[in-house]
Amino acid sequence: MVKTIFFLSPKLQGLPERIRAHALICFLALVLYRVMRMRLKARGHSASPRTALDMLARIQRHSTKIGERSIDGLSTTTPEQLELFNTLNLPKPA
């Protein structure tokens, strides 16, 4: 199941330090995935980590400049996204 999400192919990296860095990044991604899965399951949430990440990826931060004026904004978060922040014990975007 997890093998379909993370791809570890050191032969594409070449140098030994790049291979180690690639392996470390893959390991950290796996740890974060497992922590997400554990938190979701512990709180009885039905979403998988992949589904949760897809839902949270829809949140966008916008910044525009009109003349000298800068305007920043955040897309409106849905109740489902807010529930995921609570479930994962993460701060809500501001």
C-alpha cells in the first residue's frame, strides 16, 4: 500500500551524498504519512492520509500587487478542511 506512494530510486541520484539525502527525505515522508494515518485513525476520521492531503492542498494563499498596494488573501476553508486541522492537531491557516 505505502509502496505505491513513495518511490525510492537512488540510482537516479548519482552521488553518495545525494543518495543519502534522497533516502532521508523518503524516510521522513514515510514517518509523516504514518503519523497522519495514526492521528486520523485515533480520532475516528474516515479519511486516508492521501485524501486528507488532497483536501488540504485545495487551500490557496493569494497575493497581488496593484500599484503600491499589496493585497494578501487565503481561500475560504471548508468545514471538512477545518475538521482535518483539528483531527491532525495542526494550527488553522491565518
